[in-house]
Amino acid sequence: MGKGQEYVQRVAQALDVFEQAVVHRENKKPFLDSKVALQQGVDRARTQLMEVVAKVVAEERLRGK
């Protein structure tokens, strides 16, 4: 697998986790799911997505030098 394809796969996986967290938050069950806990899950997934993107950019910058 090429390096570009590997990058796309890593970002797509992180994006999928983020999307699942958002869907889970939006489809919460009243009285069963805490708004705060669901939002924290979305925040963690967003942070992880941004970290993956930053790592991909950093790796490609280092590779290009």
C-alpha cells in the first residue's frame, strides 16, 4: 500500500470514530445517557481526529525534506 493510501486510511478511521460519536450523541436516550458524557465522547473523538491529521501532515513534511 502506498504512503498516501495509508494516510487516507488512518484519517478515514479517525473520522469514522468521530462520526459515530456524533450520531450516538444525537440519538441519545432520555434518562439513560448523560449529555455531558456524550459530549465528552465527541470531544475526545474530535481531538483524536485532529491528532491523526497533524501526525499525517508532520510525517509528510519530514518525508518531503
